[in-house]
Amino acid sequence: MSQTWTVQSVLEQARAFQQSQPLLAAAELNLFEAIGDQAKTAREVADSLGTDPRATEVLLNALAALGLLEKADGTFRVPREVGPIVSGSSESGVLPMLQHLAFVAHGWDRLVEVVRTGRSNARSGWDRAQENQAAYRAFIQAMHVIGRGMADRIVAVLQPQRVRRALDVGGASGTYTIAMLRANPDLRATLFDLPPVVEMARERLQAEGLIHRVDLVAGDFYADPLPSGHDMVLLSAIIHQNSPSQNRDLYRKCFQALEGGGWIAIRDVVMDESHTRPVGGALFAINMLVNTEGGGTYSFSEIRSDLESAGFVDVRLLQSGEWMDGLVVAAKPGRTVG
């Protein structure tokens, strides 16, 4: 059913940034961590952050108005129910994701320019993040925030019980590698990512007691070949950052990394043929437009065509999903996808 628009609803849509920006600014400034579990005045928060007192108080008041802080007797406190959510240390906290969103939101300021010129006029958000250590780590941690509630469900659909060697390309801190290892005690995995990311993965895998079942391989999948000898390759939230030609190159590398009869699994947004559903995918395409050189979101037919051009057969859509939980699998000739 189509949306029924009114003057008021259009204006509410236009003003939506006024609620998101204070939260993202607070995350970028690490404001919630600065307040901690004690009530503090605006001056104390500003002194802790090294920010302007007047501007800090305006932001604190806005956050209190939104219910993200409590204000009493001139002091501000993080509500008990909000604290674990905006925490950077709690397993249920989303602070890394908020910080990542604050980083990528800066790219949206260029949307009009990009639409006019067709060029982002900047290196990819990922390239820029690598030059900012805090943004870099926040990105990797944000991927864990997204994946930790989804990984077990995705792996249950993929059913890797018959897999003996799995390659997690761009595996970040190991969220999906860990889920696959837990689902199949006989599985050995290879996690492939950039050198600093591999070290983050090492930390998490050691903490999970699974490091002995994982080969950590540092490299750049744009420039380097992938480790060979696997019967499954996972591309989890990778293809949206690439142009179609970059994806075709990556699919060919995945094809070479597989043994005969092995299979590739892709987790990402899968758009309908109109590229308007799911709504989150259409909006995420803008995120890729302004923050990458050629990334976007793709329909199943586009993914299938590119996989087939790399030599894959038996391409299937296992689920479309409403966000980044679409699943596409395909086989390297030799056997049918399990």
C-alpha cells in the first residue's frame, strides 16, 4: 500500500535529521561515556570533552528533550535503560554503530553534489576511515553490532554442517566465522581481511576460544588472490561496497579459491527488480553513492548474472530479507549446492 502524504507528514520527514543528528553528535563526541553513571553539569561534561560549554549545554538539553538523557537540578544523567544501549563496552551496546553512522553521515552532505556530477568527489568512506583510527575501529565493531544478532540465523539457513573448509572473505572481527564454527564442530575456517582487521579478529577469536580452528590471512581482496582449497566461500556484507565490475573480479577470485563442487554464499541487501524494495536497501544505495566510488545495492538477477559470468552455476536466492539478510548461493561445477 502506498503512503498517504500530507503537508505535515512531508515536513516531519524533512525534519527527521533534527532527531538523529543530536544522537550521532553525542556518539561521535563520546558524550555518553563522558557522563558515565554519574549526574554531571554541562560545564563538567564540556570540560571532560574539551568542548564549548554553551554549545555542549544546548546539545545536552536536546538529548534530554528526546529522552536520551535525564535533566534535574542543572545536571544530566544517562537513564538506566539507555546506558547499556549507548555503551561501548556492553555486549548489547550499539555505540560503535552510532559512531560509524556519524562518520558516514558526513558523506550524505555531498548528496546534491553527487547527484549533479555523478561523482562522490572523495575517496570511499572506507578509505577515509582507515586514516582515522577511531573511525576504522568503530567500523569493524559496528559490523559486529549488526552481525551478532543475525549471524546465527544466517548460518542456520546456510547449513554449513557438511563444509570442512570455509573462507570468510572480508571477515572483519570474525562474527560469521564464529557462528559457522559453532554450527559445525568439524569445520576449519580461513578469515581473510586487511592486516589491522585480522588483528582485531584475532582478539575476538581468542576470547571465544576458537583461534585454534581458524587460519588468519592478511590481504586485500581487490589486489591479492584469495587463499585456495576451500569448499565454501562467504561474502558477508561485501558486494554493496563494490561496483559491478569489482564484484565480477571478486567472484572470479572466489571461484578460484573453491575446490570443484564448492559453493559461494553471499549475504547482502537483495533488491527487487524495481530497486525500490526493500526501502532500507534503496536508502542504503544512497549511502554507497556518497561514500564509495561505485558501490550500490543489487537485485537477484544482477547478482546471478555476475556470478554466472565468473563460472558459477545453480545460482539460488535462499531469502530476500528486509535488510542486509538477503542470501544468494551458487556452485562451482562439480556438485549441487547443499
